[in-house]
Amino acid sequence: MSSPNEFERFPLSGRFLAGRARSEMSEAERVRMEALVTRTEVLEHGHRVIARGQRSDHSTMLIEGFMLRTLESENRRHAVSFHVPGDFVDLHCFALQRLDHNIDCVGPARVGYVPHEAIVEVMRDDPKLARLFWFSTLLDAALHREWIMKLEQLTAPRRIAHIFAEIWRRLEMVGMARPDGFETPLRQIDIADMCGATAIHVNRAVAELRKSGIADFRRGRVVVSDRDRLEEYGDFNPGYLYAGEPAIPDSHSPRREHGDRSLSFKRKTSES
Amino acid sequence: MTFPLTGAFLAGRLRDHLDHDDLAYIEDLIDSVEEHGDGVRLAESGVPTEKSQLLIEGFVFRTIETDKRRFIVGIHVPGDFIDLHGFALKELDHTLVSAGAVKLGLVPHERLETVMSERPDIARAMWFATLLDAAIHRKWIQTLEQLDAPRRIAHLYAELHERLDLVGRQVPRALRTPFTQLDLADMCGVSAIHANRAVGKLRELGIGEIRRGDLYTDDWDALKQYARFDPSYLYGRGALKLQDDWR
């Protein structure tokens, strides 16, 4: 179980897999995980953690901050997913050798580095921890699948509502959400790159969300008065996040109950 | 073929970095072989799995179904270990459905546990294999954000052409698939009518002719250029091709 002081006990890796499979990690594995992080660094806004095609001998744990995975085409940037604290953002580089995309900081970030040699050792002598590492990299594909579906399906305001709902849930899992929403360094241009829309288009969609009382996004904060309404509007079903255990309790307020939704992978149609 | 069941696994990519002993070990993981017809659900969203399936022949769709419609979020070709990720995820967030007849090799998860404890190099190669999915998904996100419907359809066929080529199934002129027009629509996030119009546009432009899922073209390079297709995200050819020091 993730306890409130998990992050005090493991200040570098305490959010890794929180709200997911962290409870499957033994005390020894948590201690080992924490020790894998050999060096920390504070990165500036816009810093590129790793570029497409670049070789690296280490992977990066996001301790604090927010990052985007981006692809570039001739005339624009595409953001294909985002990262919150506790994400081992380029662990997949260990097996892929080079990434097909970039990872960029949005706002300042604090990161910790894990040498690939240390991951080779984990593969050699701790198959259970290795399997959890593998698991954590597969979440990317699950998130991408949901985004493919949403891009195929939703209009810009609904797509943005879905993105807000996802950020909120993921921050909540690692104990960094607020009871009425979340703080974010995202700008409208980042959201445009996440939706394949123009900045003007997003500006209009954000105004629409505010006007209809679904979400108020301004000055680095998203405030939501009715979460169910936001999630319904964005057609958000959290199964794809693989939340399998209680999140780290929110430091701001008592934890909100989700009922069965966050514990079930099943979608509406497969519940019967 | 020396390895009749797993000979296409990671072909054109990491396979070149595995030795004969590794390849024999992988072939030996297949516990049994199954054949299925069209439209069979091979793995179900939310249902725990105890085996993973390697596609030996045929095509498989990854689908997400909502109460409103079906979405196709990925396609699989021979050599793909279609639910290897089920081993680490324990249950899938989506469904796998055969598109036409398929032949599958089954690997019980206990065997994969043994791989993890005995053969970390092979485990890492398998890890690599599951990461290709995410790379392909990222490209699909980009094409959905960037390309119009005719180009999306051209991109799908360009990707299939390249992936089949990587696993040694060169496509000279006609790329044969069992896909319906509705399948194409569900892959591109458009209506069947819209997909039909996009197929018409590809024909008018002389890019390719799609008849009952089969695409005919005289010029794959022109089609790939039209679709803005860059194969590097498949880790076979181009900028991301694995280098010799992979181990």
C-alpha cells in the first residue's frame, strides 16, 4: 500500500507506479528502486530531456514537474502524451536504444537518472522488479490507444475535457491533485499540439468549456466544479490508466471516492 | 524456414541481433498452434490472460469498443506477438480480433516467467517488441492530427507494406487484405461514406486502387510520398535502426 509518507520515505522514486502496481513492490524492491536513482537535476522549461534518435546510457525518473512526448512534422509539433511525477519517462529507451520521439519539459522539472547498467542488473537478478519496469512502459501504449480513439471521435472542446480529466486522474494517483482540479504549467499552445488544433481553435474551445461551466482553465490552473460532468462531457473512462489500488492520499483534502470506476478495466460495453 | 513458427518475430529489426541459440529458444516457447476464422475475439478487454499469442499467419485488429461504436487502434501482421504485453499488464485495455483467417502460436505465461528469470537478454528483446506498439500508436496519433482521410488511408497501406516487407513478405503490386470499407473507416475515425470518398480520391489521383481491401498500385514510392510516410518509427530502416551494440 502507498502510505501518505511514501514520498517522504522515498523522495526520488516514491511516486513510481503509485495508484497502480506499487503495492506489489516489496520493501526491498522499493529500497532498491530508490537507490537506482544516482543523480538528480533541475531542468528548465523547454529543456529537451531526450531527442528523437539520440543515444542515452541512462533513463529518467520525473520527480517533480510536467513533460510532453512530442513528434515533429515539417510544419508543426505534435504532442502525443504527457508525463506527471512518478513516470519513468524514457525507461523504454533502455530496450529501444533510441526513441522515435522527443521528451520536453513544460515548466521546470526535477528529475533523477538511472544508469542503464543498473537496469541490466535488475533484469539479471530481480525478474519481478524487471516485470514492473516492463509494465510501466506499457502504460504508454495504453494511453496512446485511448488518444487515437479520442482523436477519431471527439471535437476540440470534448478532447480538451478528456485531456483535463486524464491529467487530473493521473495527478491524483500520485497525490498531486487538488479537490477542485489541478495546477498545470500547460499553455494553450501545448493543448493545441495535443489536439492537432490551432491555438485560435483551442482558445475558442477553452472559452466554450468555461462558458458552459465544465472547466475553468487560466493562470496555470484548471478548476472544475462538477467532475462527473467533465468526465462525461469528455467521454472519459479511466480504465486505460490501469489504476489498480488506492492513490496516494491527497495532501490537500480527504480523498474522493471513485466507486468501482477506477478499479475496473472494463468499459461500458464489456461489463455485461 | 528454420523456425517455421517464430521466423518472422522481430524480423528486419532485433532479430538480426539474436544468435541461433536465442532463436531456437524462442521457437521452443510455442506451446501449441491454433487456427481461427475471421472476426474471432482472441483477447478480451478486461479479462485476465494466462497466455500470449504470436501471429504466424494473417491480420489482427486491436479494437476499442464503446457503447457507440468500434474503433480500430492498430493492425498486426505475421511475426507480431500480439498480446505479449498481456504478460506484464495481466489484462488488456482493448480487444484483439482476427481480420480474416489467422494462425497463432501460444506461449503460456509460466514460460515467459522462466524467460524473465533465465534469459534476461531474450526478455529484453521481448520488451523491445512490445514497445514497437507504442511507437506505431504515436505515429497514428500524428497522422490523425495531421493528415486528411485519403492520406490516412494511404498511410495505413504504406505502413502495412513496410511491415510486411520487414518480415520477408514482399508485396510487389497488390497488397491483399481482408479489410472492409468499414474497417478502413474505423481505422481513420471517419464515416463509411467518408472512407468511400477517400478511396475514390486515391483512385482519381492515380495513387492506388482499393478493391475489397486489396490495394493495387504501380508505384509504392509515390503512394508513400503522398502519405508522408517515413518508415523510421518501425525501427527497421532509417534513422532509428538498431546498432550493433544493442546488447
